[in-house]
Amino acid sequence: MRKEKIVESAVLGTPVVALCGKIWVPSRDPQKFPVCPECKAIHDEMPRGDDSEQ
């Protein structure tokens, strides 16, 4: 998911689906919280894409 979508979800209060399938509403600074281990494992297995899509 693009970072803009996460920010939009935090501002509007709309839920997002994490890579692990958990549905949540981003409402806090993600830099202050650990990454879900399951999401990290899924992310690490994903192919690297074009940096312009971040």
C-alpha cells in the first residue's frame, strides 16, 4: 500500500488491511510501534518493484 493511502486512512479513519490480513485503522505514528512479524515476513518475500510506486 502506498504511504499516501495509509496517511489518508489515518486522517479519515477508514480501515486498511495489513499484509497479514488484520484490519485496522492507522491512528498513531508508525515509527513508534514495531512491525508485525507476520507482515514483515510476507513483505520480505515479496519481489522488489519500481521505487517510483512508493
